[in-house]
Amino acid sequence: MVMNKNIGLPPERKGAFWTTESTLAYFLVLPAIAVLVAFMFYPIVYVFLTSLYKTNRLGNLVKFIGTDNFETLFSDKEFWEVTIRSVIWTVLAVSAKTLAGLVIALLLNVDFKGRKLARTLVILPWASSVPISAMLWLWVYNYMFGLLNYTLEITGLWKNPPHWLAYPLSGFLANLYVDIWIGIPFMALVFLAGLQTIPKELYEAAEIDGAGSFTKFLLITLPQLGYVVFIVTLFSTIWTLAMFETAFIITQGGPMNSTHLFSTFTYQIGIALGRLGEGTAISLFMFPILIVLMYLELRYVRKGA
């Protein structure tokens, strides 16, 4: 017996695939597709194309040179220094944000007087615009009039404090501290939200069994919070690796290009020096890394859902 596949279907869904209903659906989705093509797919394709060309200072494609931009990039010692520095930056910043955010979340999860005010104050560094926060810290680090050196001098902790942004190591650490300071509130609030979803019955049962605070944290809090920690850490890794505003505003890659990261180095090569092909090659070097991180994140989110 042969079944008719069209039996039971509404009249407008029978027959050809391109029906009145499907036509309306495609028509409604078309603006979203146009936006994606204009603002996402076209720039990505153009970046790939630009990396294979020699460009003039206006960014126009002049001559096809294949992989020459990548070969020039990989033979550049400074590029590998930037790569190592960016990896160190990301590992230190994400680790510090995660640990500090978790500690702050645990403290804010305790019931104490003024807890609501403390939660409000914690979010301020993250709620402020990143460029504004970076400019404020630029003034804090100022050698002549900065709050940091002034405080060190009047308290007697350091009679002649240094020019923090004039040396490679201190300049790098200054940028790193600002990025951590900006990122901690977000981590703390997300961890706090995760802590409040853990059933209190688990802690009560553990207390009955004689478990102490550290044991409860190790056997209950961390396992229950593991999913949130993984997702937020991946988010933070992507944001930190692509961070531009902090390092650009505070040191602009200086002194002597010693604080350049992927993003600021891309800007210097591609925009400031007008070597747009090499600049896009740097960004494409980052592209697979970000794709892998986003894939892991989406896979883990779907698995958790």
C-alpha cells in the first residue's frame, strides 16, 4: 500500500517547495541575511583577500602577492615576541580575573550588612566604558601628577617612585592590572549568580556529615560551579586575547614596542604604517584561535543545555 505524503497537509504546503508561505518566510528573513552579509561575511572575505595582496596607503589592493605577507610576518622576530607576550597576557589576566572573581563572589554570597551596596560597588569598574577606565588609569600612572606616585610619596612607601609607563616590564604590568581590574566584576557577578543556584540542602547535608568550609567548597561548590567557570573563562579568554583599548590608550605599544599585543600590533602595522596586507595577516593568525575557542564554547553550551 502506497501512502500519499501530501495527505493531511494544508493546501498551501502541498506541491512545490516555493509556496506562498515559504515565500513570505524567505522575504521576512531577507533583511537579516542582508545585514549579516554586509556587516559580517563581506568584511571577513575582504580581510582574507587583502592578506593576499600588496596595498597602498589608502588600503586599495594593488598587486596579488600570494602568501608573501604571511612569509614576511613569520620571519619577523617582533611578531613572535608579540605572540608570546599576548599568550602570557591572556593566561595571567584570565587566571587573575577568574580567581579574584570567584573569591569576591564567595564573599558577596555571604549574608552580611551592606551586601547590596557591596554588590553595586563591585560592578562599577565593569559598567564603565573601557576607554574611559583606561584614560582614568593613565592619569593614575602619570609620573608627575598621578595618584599612584603621589600616594607612594606622601605615605613614605617610595620616596622616588618610577615612571611606570617608561619601562617595558612595568608598562606591561600596568596594562595587565587595568585589564584585570576591568574584568573582575563581570566574573564575580556571573559566579555569584551561579552560586545562588546551588541547592542549600547540599551544604546542610554536608554540615551534618561534619564537613568544614573548605571541604564544602571543594566537594560541592566547585563541582556545581564547574559549568559556569568553564563558559565564563572561555568568554574572558576571547575578550582578553582581542583586547585593544587598554593597551592602546595607556602605552600605545610602547616603550620601544615592548607592550604590543596582537590587536595593537595589528593596528600599528596595518593602519599606522599603512601595511594593510601584513596587518590583515596578523588578524588572520588570530582567527583560527578564536574560532576554536568559540567552537569549544558553543559545544559546551549545547551540551549543558
